[in-house]
Amino acid sequence: MVHTVPLPRRPFAPVDPGRPGGPHGAGEIGGAGVPGGPGVPGGARFPGGPGGPGGRVRQWYEHELGWVTVPGLPLRLATGLRFDVLDVPAAAGFPALRHLGPATPVALQGDRMRLLVAAGSADELPGLLDWLEWGTLPLDLTAIGTGGHIEAPRPSGLDGSRPLPLGRAGSQGAAVWLRPPEPGCEVEASLPTLSAVGGDGDAPDLVRLVDTVATQCHRIRLRRSCAQPLAFS
């Protein structure tokens, strides 16, 4: 049962600099330090000028969705403006999808799932995990908020790509949409938020989402610990 007790707040701890997509591990938005920029091998993704595949994809995000993109290649989406992102193992994210509405965007990249949540959620996450009594445990759960960015999943058709089957989605390293955003719809209304706790709105509940993801991350960690061979001195 979820209690409607006011949640504590505390400053958001910066993402691990070694984490791909973290706000401090990939250069500042708009700066020359953005990975995959001109002259960087990763810039081959979504190639071309305004009329090429990369330009069309950028225009789709900026004009159809109204999302802010990061200059350079590979194409990246700025977080902390329209949305924040929870970066979790895909195995932990799939059980949590039941807490999301059908219009809530969800992306995959490799074995990671990116769950779009309401802007400001990254700041709330440490206090929320403490309130749910997960704060003292190491969890493979990262929040990306203001100043951060993620690789832009490829919209089907705009860059000549086809949708990947669910079993293969994200398996090749490129970010893909599991649940794509809908052009013309305000994304904020579909995102999990703390304000949904005890409310009458249709927005998904961030508390239930985080609790489910944290539980799954903990189970994954326990399974991995049990699978490791015992070391004898």
C-alpha cells in the first residue's frame, strides 16, 4: 500500500561520470565536448545535413514533438526540460511497464531501458528512494535530469529504418523506441509524476513506478550475487 505522506527532498546527486548519457560524462549541452560530434566516429549515426536522415530526424523531434536536441552527432535529446529519464536494466524495466499509460514514451538501448518521467523527477529520486526504504541499498538505477541528455531513439521510417521486433529491440546498441511518443500530444500529461499520488488525474504514479523498478533492480543484484562462485582463501 502506498502512503500519501509528504516526501523529503534533497539535492540530486550527479550521475556517475562513467555512465553513458549522464550529464557530466558526455560534455555540456551545445559544447564541443558532446561525444559523437564532428570528427568523432559515433557521428556516423543519423548522417547528413538538413535534408539527410539526421536532419529529418532532428526536425521530427524539434518540430513535431517540440523537444530540445543537442547539437552534434549522434543526435541526442536534452533532459530536464520536457522530461527526465530513469535509466534502468531492461529486465527491471519491463515489469514496471504496467504502471505506465499507453502514451508514456519508453526507449531501449542495448540492455538498458529509458523510462521518460516528469521533469524534476531526477531531483526527487534520492528522497523518494529513502522514503521507500531503498536508499541504503546499491541499485542499478540512474536518473538523468537537468543538464543531461540521452541518445535519440530512431523514429521508424524517417531514417529508412524499420521497427525492430520486441525481442530484438535495442539489441544492436542503437537506441530505439519501445513505446514511441505521439506527435501532436503533450508528453507531460503521460509522464509519471509525484503529483499523481492520491490525485484524481490520469498521469501515472512515479512512486509505484520507482518502487517496482527498485525492487526488480534489487532482485537482479541478488541473483547475480548468488550466481558468483564462492572464493576460498
